[in-house]
Amino acid sequence: MFDAFIIGGGAAGMSCALVLGSAKLKPFAEHKRIGIVMHQRTSHLQNALFNNVLGLTPGTLGTDILQHGKAQLQNLYPHVEQIDKEKVKSVTKSSEGFIIATNKNTYTSKTVVIAVGYTNLITIKGLEDYIEPHPRANLEKSRIWLKNDNHLIDEGLYVAGTLAGWRSQFAIASGSGAQVATDILTLWNHGKHTKIHDKV
């Protein structure tokens, strides 16, 4: 049983995983099991070029961020389980949380974060009732979102990034993933508002 299970290895998903992973030494998070399905093939970072993101060297490629992000997560927070070469097929509510079925395995988790792209090609069964036209994208592009209230779709089920209704900007998607992580940390910390910072 995972305590948090993230679906999507793009900007929002990896940002969420990094913030959750960074809380490892906190008493409320030290025994939490965190997983992330690192499916990146459909990430918009695959063809992205960044010149306008604070902290990134102009000319940074999205493909480099995908590779470096995986390494950063592995090197700094190896307790976050990276699940490679699997695609999520369904997310089903259960009495203890959720059952996540991939093309290879089945997982259970108390909390799930959906952090895949906002195209209408989404194929994860169990999310159909939440799909609506994206509120911040041009209609002709047929973008979607998962209807939510401040990232929360249903109890224990979150959405992050463009699929949460945000515009397709790297900084926005990353911030959305980090926001969801701090919401989960706050739950783990018995409702006490929580954020994790490293200091010099």
C-alpha cells in the first residue's frame, strides 16, 4: 500500500514527487511510501525549449529536464519509488483508497495524484466522470481538465498541472505539482499547514 501514488513523470508529477520526497526526515512523513509512474512519452516537455523560466539557463530543452529530473529524484530521494515502462490503465476507488492498474501490475494507494497532460486522448478508466473541456485553453484544441476544487477531485484523489485546469506553462505546471504535494503533507501532518524548505 502506497501513501501517495503519482501518475505522470512530467513537470507537475516530478515536482510533486520531489516535494513529497524532501519531507522524508519529518516525523509525519518518515514512514510514508511514495511512488510515481514515470510515463513521459506524451509529456509536453518532449518538444519544449525554455528561455523564459526563472532559474533555467536559456536554451534548456524539455527533454533534458525529463532526464535530469529523474536523476535528481533518484539521487536525492531514492525512497520515492520510480515505476518505469508502465502505463496506467485504470484508477478505481476502494474501501482503503484506490486500486491503480497498469499494463503490467496492480498497485494500491491511500492517495492518488493524476499529473498527465491535458489532451483528450487520456485513456485512464475511472476518470470519465470528471472530464470536462479545459477552462483555460482554446476550444478548437479540444483540451480537457479533470473538474476539481483547488486540485482536489474527490477524497484522496488529486490532479496537478495542465489537467488541473492551468495554462500550459512550465512554471505553472511545476508549481501546481508542488502545491498538491504540500496539501498532501498537510494531511499527513494532521492538518497543520506544511511546506518543506532547505536552508543554507
